[in-house]
Amino acid sequence: MDGWMDGWMDGWMDGWMGGWVDGLLLTIGITSSFQMQFMLLFSRQGKLRLQKWYVPLSDKEKKKITRELVQTVLARKPKMCSFLEWRDLKIVYKRYASLYFCCAIEDQDNELITLEIIHRYVELLDKYFGSVCELDIIFNFEKAYFILDEFLLGGEAQETSKKNVLKAIEQADLLQENIDYQTRLFAGVMVPSMASESSGLFQS
Amino acid sequence: WVCHTPIRLRELIRTIRTARTQAEEREMIQKECAAIRSSFREEDNTYRCRNVAKLLYMHMLGYPAHFGQLECLKLIASQKFTDKRIGYLGAMLLLDERQDVHLLMTNCIKNDLNHSTQYVQGLALCTLGCMGSSEMCRDLAGEVEKLLKTSNSYLRKKAALCAVHVIRKVPELMEMFLPATKNLLSEKNHGVLHTSVVLLTEMCERSPDMLAHFRKLVPQLVRILKNLIMSGYSPEHDVSGISDPFLQVRILRLLRILGKGDDDSSEAMNDILAQVATNTETSKNVGNAILYETVLTIMDIKSESGLRVLAINILGRFLLNNDKNIRYVALTSLLKTVQTDHNAVQRHRSTIVDCLKDLDVSIKRRAMELSFALVNGNNIRGMMKELLYFLDSCDPEFKADCASGVFLAAEKYAPSKRWHIDTIMRVLTTAGSYVRDDSVPNLIQLITNSVEMHAYTVQRLYKALLDDISQQPLVQVASWCIGEYGDLLISGQCEEEEPIQVTEDEVLDVLEGLLVSNLSSPVTRGYSLTAIMKLSTRFSSVNRIKKVVSIYGSSIDVELQQRAVEYNALFKKYDHMRPALLERMPIMEKTASNGPTEIVQTNGEAEPSVVEPKHPPPVGQPASQVKNTVFGLVSRCLSLMAFYLFDLSKTVNFLSIGIPPMTAYNKNGLKIDFTFERANPNPNVAVITIHASNSTEADMTDFVFQAAVPKTFQLQLLSPSSNVVPALNQGTVTQVIRVLNQQKLRMRIKLTYIHKGSAVQDLAEVNNFPPQSWQ
């Protein structure tokens, strides 16, 4: 495809995205070959429960990807393996009860360890919510994001200890609930009291 | 207007979930959005957080939430932790770097990176590392670098991944992180170790200098890995008996990058790789994940042969694993190594072939690809049996690739010509409608060159036609052969099997049947008409043939009509040339491995120089172009006669079915002509070939042609024939454009090239497309 990506990405070019040449992922530019590009959680009816994007895409593009991928994954039969090729990416997905966890990784990435990443995230949710179910994710979606953001950063695992992730979330939650800290939590860091909104916002 | 407290998030979620229809939900959403909007307008600080959270929920349901973007920024700027938490989350969900408004975050992030509370710093690092634009990364790289050197492991690990993101966005900034990497691996904290390894990996991948610089870390990495394996149970990092598999995998990956192409590094990691390969528990996925990464590393570095065999055997064991995921990665890896470690992979051939019967589509596909890669002169018969069986029973999505694979393998390793023809026949009759268009000319060439098999081939193809005329590739090849070897067919010369008894009329019945059948595509009709015409010099029923040809002189199919008209002319004014023009095709020379692209032969009166030599078609070239070099050869000669006879305007590609060519650009000695075709099978696709020629005395090098079309169109460019437009019109550069269009076609083109030492660039609008090109 000679010359296509040479900066002629003005309005005229949008017309061919999603046409034969799916230039969609090319617009992201050169990423490394080991990046998780996004993670989606959706129900068996195809309802989106969480979307974490690690590459810049427009809302329209995200919607399109989500729609197509959800359809593709939901069409898979139970006996099929957890990996599929989709556009330029590898999709790793696993169903936990009524929720599909779906990650898009790049060509050189290790699918099996991605399954472990997904599993670790589910374990974290489970520990946090106590026997997590889809309803927990629905009603506490922001917490699901907070937990994810303590586990992964930019698509990579930032912490491999379950305990440490949960500890950090716990502390941050406490901070939200306006508890004064005088003690040192981690080496060399003093956490002063913070004014925060009176509790109740996120209580059911 | 009664102001009331905005409803809580969870109450909203509960309410929305009670909606029984989409319309009901939409109504609730709109109502709540209106309330939120007015709340935003009132600059309500107290409930901003609650409102944005609700907006994020509605956004996830698919409703627009852009009016909340600035509110997120306000939340981020707030002093309350709760506000920041939701504000940053909202920024990550609602903002993206294409919108200028995201830059307003930069200052807030900068402040928060220096906040006294590590959780606030964490939020800032996370957001920057997830969605920071290049500008933001440039502005804040210094802050990230500072945090990379902190002793606070909570922040250090986040800073490392944030640095990875910065480097991905602004590679030039990589250097500034180098000093901070100095003692990253001395950390005991696994989080920091893991993220540090990721950072080092990113740097090594992007810069050969960095890679060389970090090679000295190999012993340290080996030690860390060794400790992970040898150390006892560590509850904090244990996963099914394995200590921190995530870290192990990342270290193995970094070792791969460092060891690649470097003997010393590869040697230094040899032992640990062998250790991991033999000692890792394989009963669960986590162990296999590590083994998988180990195998990938062993195969990529300069490992000794024993280690490589060990790796392939691990993959072989994976193939027998009950877990289909494991089988899948095994097949993928084997596919990567089959070229370099062919013999080792061959040992697992039967297991691989068994995977053809797997239920999973991805596994089947890989097994198929691998099977084809393993075919050689020794196993061709056995392998082909399996693959043809697979072709019979596989899903339609595989048939085209499998058919192509069979043809290729047969071409390379056929033990005999007879076996070859039989294999081709088997594919055409069982998967004939899935065979790729470009297989047809390839097969025709093959058949033409198997001189001693002509009688057998035409007989088998004829019999196949009697059974089924729905599969176009089969029909096309059969038509061609009957046209060429019809004389052998009726004279019953077949040696390989019992010759059939068939008369000229019966053969012509079949070919005429193809012309009228609505199962036949226009291309097929062209093949059969030409075949009928050729038989005029091989059969005695010339009058019948003349009649058929004259009927089609008024066909509504313009292609067919043109052909028939020309053939008519051959009967009338140029009858003396007819035998020579229609004589048997000679052996065709292949100039490119893709197939018969340049037909080097003379044929009767047609001057070879007048026949335009085609450039070898690039991969993905529309089939019509390749097909025409063989199919159109005879017709092309005739068409050129027509050109002389009827003084038609110069059409370089006569198969343009009536769309006249045009000059799109003509400036400074560079001329670009467009010629047109309709693609087959989608008639809404216009296939435009550009022909660039250069009348100046100097070559135009580094020639790049780019095109743009309005949003309502879809456009595809295939590879150009070359990037040098030779001087003095000595040749043309051609390139194929495909446009899906139903409206007036407009195009902008951009040309860049080097001429007489200076770079030239020009833009032009092309508006003079002939109406037929888009109607």
C-alpha cells in the first residue's frame, strides 16, 4: 500500500476506513509489538460493562470495533479456543459466568499469559467485591475501573502481587471516605488528611 | 424551576435498568442528561462528581457525553480526592488526544504528579500513561523521569510504565530515561522489577544502541529468573505453584531480545532456558505460558541445537495437550519455525495432520498452513490425500486457501504429470467454485505445458462439464482446453483411460450450452465463445460455428459482442489468417513465479511488439488483469486487427468494455493516463489502471502516486509496477486503483518523484472522469 499513510489523513480519507483496506489500526501509528490495545467486558447479550482503551481512537471507531468484536466473540461456540485473529490483532477472551472478558493484543504477544492477566483481574474483582457477579460490575463500574487501573497501566501489569493491588485500592477508598492518616503507609510517604466529599455518593 | 438534589449514581442505574424498551431508556437518559446539563451550568461543585459519574454510566450505554468533558477537567483540578478519581476516569473515557481540550489537563497532571499524596500521583501517572498525547508527554516527561528515581516503589513502578508510554509517543525522549534505569533491576519489589523489565524491553526494541548497552544486564536477568524458579513458595506471588509467572515471562522476553543475534548473550542464557524448559510444571495454563515464552526465546536466539530440539519437542507435546489453547499456540509457533527447523518439525507431522480434524476453526487453519509447509517430495502422496480429504469436508472459508495450497504443492512436488492433472481435477470438481480466479490462468499454463497429457486432460474436463457447469473456474479451464484440444477429444486419442466417444456436435452443444446458461459468468461466456471459435480450425462444422459467432455479434453483453464481431471479421475478410491465429498455443514461458504474466510467443500475424507486455501482477492484483494475459491473447491479436480494420481509437487495454481512457495529468513531461475496467464479480467496483509516462530526457525516480477520494467512496491502491518512470517514454509505471462508487467520481492525486536531482511534488484534482466509469 504505497504512500497511503503519508499524512493524507484529512477528511477525504475517512471514507475508506472500514472499507476494503481496513486502515483503522494503521491510524494508531507504530506501536510496539507487545501492547495490549484494549480490554472489553460485555454480557452474553452484548451489553458493554467496561471498556479500557490503551490506544487513541475516536468514539466512532471505538463503537465500531466494539460492535464487531462483541458480535464475533458471541458467535464463538463453547468448544472453540480462547484465541482468534481479528484484523491485525489477536483477541484473547474468556467467559466468567455471564461476563466475557476480552483483550486485544498484538502480534508478538503471549496469548497464554494474557489469559493469566484476565484471570488475575477477575480474582482481584472477586476479592474486592466478595464473590463478584455481573451486577457488582454494573452497579460499581467505577470501582471496576479503579481496580483495573491499579493492576494495569498502559496495557501492562504494574503490580504482580494480588495483595498489593488490593491494599492500594483499600487505601484509596479510605482516602475517599475522609479518614485522617497520620501513619506512614509506604516507605517515606506521609499521607495527610484530605477533604473529600461526605460518604454516601458511592454507597448503594 | 425546582432545584433538587441530583439523584445518586446507583439509583440512576437501577432506574435505567427498569426500562423495558429502548425508547423508554432513551427517554430516561434524555431527562437525566437535561438535569445534569443544568446542574453543570449552575457550576455546582458539590454534585459535579456525582453527575459526571452518571454521565460515564450513560456513556457506556452508548449515549453521547461530550458535554461532560470540561467537567472532568474541573474535577481533576479539584482538591477532593473523590473528585480527582472520577475526573481522571472521565478524562480517560471521554477525552482523546485528537481533541485540543485534552491539553488543558496537562497542568493539572503536572501538579498532581508532585502531589503530597501518592494516590493522587498515582492517578496522574496512570492517566498520562494511558492516554497522554505526544504534546503532553513532551511537557511532562521530566516529571516522569523524576518519579522513576524515587524510592517509593508504588510510584516507581507506575513511573516506569508511564515512561514506556512516553517513549512510544515520543521516541526521541528515550535517552532522557537512560540514567534512571541504572539500578532498576536491583529492586526487590516485584512490581518495580516487572515494570522495569517492560521499560528496558521497550527501549531495546526501539534502539540498537540501547540494545547493545543493555546486553550487560543478561547475567543479572538470568540471576533474577533463577531465583524465581529456585526460591521456595512465596504466597504473595504464587500462581499454582509458580512464582510470579508474569515477571518470568517478561524476563524471558527481554532475554530473547538481548540474545538475538548475539553469541555471548545467547550462551549466557542457555542454561537457565534449559532449566525452565525442563522444570516448569505443565499441568496448568500458567506453566505452559512460561514454557511457551521459553520456546519463543530459544527459537529466536542463537541457541545450540540440543536446546532447539528441546523447544520443538515441547511444542510437539503441546500438540497433544487436551487444552485447545495450548494446541493453538503450538501450531502458531511451529508455523514460525517450520522453515528454520524443518526436520525437527517434520517429526510431528502426523500429529499436525490430525489437527486438521479439530473442531476449532483457528486450529484447523493453522494445521492447514503448517501441513502445506511440511509437504515435500517424500510425503507428497500421503499429505495430499489428507489435504484433499480436508478440502472436501472443510468450511467454505478454508476452501480457497486450501485449493491454492494444493495447486502450489502439486506444482512443486508432483510425482508424475498424470498425478498432477488428477489432483487439479479433484480440486476443480470438489471445490471448483472456491478456487481463486488467478488459479485459472495458472492451471491453463500447466495443462498447456503438459503436452503428453492433453488428450487425457481434455477428456476428463469434458466429462466434468457434463456433470456440473456451475463451478466457474472449472468451466473456464474446461472451455479453454476444449477449444485447444477439441480435436484430440473427438478423435478418441486418450491413452491414460478409456477414450470416450463424442461428436463435434455434442462438443459444440456443451460449449453453446455454457453461453446460454445463466449459471455462467460473463467471463465464462467469453471463454466458451473463444473456445468455439478456436474449434473452427479443428472441427469440420465450420458453418455451425460461424452461425453461433454471428449471433453473438449482437449480444447485449458488450464484451461478448466485441469478441464476436472480431471473430466474424476473421471469418470474412481475414479468413486466410484464421488457421495461423487459432493454432495450438505453444509452451508458455513463465517470467514470474506468480504465473504466466508475460507470454513470450508469436502467433501468426500478430507482431509481438504490438502486444503490450504486462507487468508481473503484484499480489492481490484483480484477477481480470492476470486472466486476460492468457485468455485475451488471441482476442487481443484480433482486437488489434479490429483496430486496423475499423480505425478504433487507441485503447491500450481493449477489455475496457467501452469506457474510454483519459489523461488525468499532463505536466512537466509527466503524463498519467487512466484506463478503466469493471471488476468481476462486483460491477460497482471500477478498476482504474494508471499509466505514468515520462517524455523528458531524465528518469523520474522514487515515483510515488497517491490518491484521495471524497468520503462517500472507498478506495484501494495496489502496489505499483515500479517506482521509476523511465525517460523518453521508454516505459510506463502502472498501478491499479479500485474504487467503489455509485456517484460522480472525483479524485485528488499527489505525485512525488525525483527528477534531475531535485524533488518534485505536485497535487492535482481529477474531475474529467468519463461518465461510464461511475455509472
